[in-house]
Amino acid sequence: MAFLVIVVSLIVVWIASLCKILHSGSSYSKNTFLSEVSGGAPNRRNVLLVIAHPDDESMFFSPTINYLISRGHNVYLLCLSIGNADGMGNTRKDELYQACLVLKVQPQQVKILDHPDLQDGFGLVWDRGLLSKTIKEEVSTHHIDTVITFDNYGVSGHCNHRDVHYGVRKLLEDASERRIEAWELVSNNMLRKYIGPVDIWLSMLLASKASSGVAYCLLNEQPLKSFSAMAAHSSQWVWFRKLFVSFSSYTYVNTLRRINC
């Protein structure tokens, strides 16, 4: 009987959390993320999302992408490898373009690299200077004013994710790039990572306690779009990733924290 009560309670909380996501604003914080108004109109940003591998955008950043697109910001995506660790790089590259179409990121605003020194793999260290130079080129080309990437743990601890963070940080250390805002996706502990939409309550609480302008909690108003985007990565859409996307808090909410150097 006690077990049944626990199960029913969890189901109720899960459903309540989904309802909160679907029927509330997509941003919860003291202020709205990138909401500045200039001359009476919203200030549209040129935002560069920097990831390590095809499918990072769908598995981890879809709430952020959905939020930015719905607010009319110009979203550019820089993927620093084709994810060729298993020899499927060309396939994964094509899949990323398909996933971006689902997420409403235009193909001409997506760049995928296949640099010999930036190859997918555990234990392959990416040079921070090369990363900084590569990201800077995209920033200059598209007049980027906001960069979003992983934090220093990189959600899963993958070394490529972490290197991307440090590449962005090195870019910010360049005095000529002080004008750029940079934000990192906050990594959750193991428990929070796998409680799905239930994590929104803690994410909102923590964002509300942060200093103004330091952290923002973005709820995903379109979680089904995240599933569709990940399904576009058909070579990666195996049973354990289906479970991950279903139960991962990153499908339902992103907490972004400002990177200060």
C-alpha cells in the first residue's frame, strides 16, 4: 500500500510539473533572459551556441534553443566536430542539419567543423587556443553578442564538452572580446539529472535566489519538439538515449549562468 502511494505521488508530481511547463511562461527568473528593450522594441540578439558534437543541441540545449527562437533572436550554431568517434561522422553531420530544421535553426546559420585537431573522443584534448580562435571567427563573421555553451563539467563530464567551455573562457579573456556576453549550461548532479520535469521546481527556486542577471531558468514549452529533434539523429536514437531524453531534466529545463572572467 505504501509503495502504491509513493508511485501515485510520483506520477502526480510528474504530471503537475509537465503542466507547469506547458502552461506557464518559458522563462522563470528575476528578469527575463535577453529581454532588454531598445527604442520601445525588444532587442534581438545574435546568439552563438557552441557545442562539441552533433546531438548536443538536442540532448542538452533544446529548452534554450526553443526559448531563443520563440523570442525572435538570431540563433547560430557552431559544432566543433562531426562526432566521428565511431566512424559515422558524415552521417551525424547530416543528422545535425535535420535536427536544426526541427528546432527552427536555419541551415545557413549552422557550421560543423571537421578539424584534425578537434576530433570526437574521450581522452582527446582540444587546444584551447585553437578553440578560442575558431569561435572568435564565428563571432566576428555573424556579429555575435551572446555566446552559450557548456559549463566546466559539461553535463556528462565529457572532455570535449569541458574543452569547449575553456575555449569560450579563453575567448573572453581576450580584451577585444569584452563586449560579448557568455552563458554556461549548469550541470546537475546525478539525482537532478534524471528526474525529468520534476527538476523544474528546484531549478526555479535556485534561479530565484541568484543575484539579478546571474542565472536564468528556461522552461521548455515544447518538449515534444526536443524528442523530434533528437529522433532526427537516427544513428544515435537507440533505446538508452530514448530513455535519457525522456527522463533527463535537460529536456524540460535549462539553467544558464553567466560566465565572468
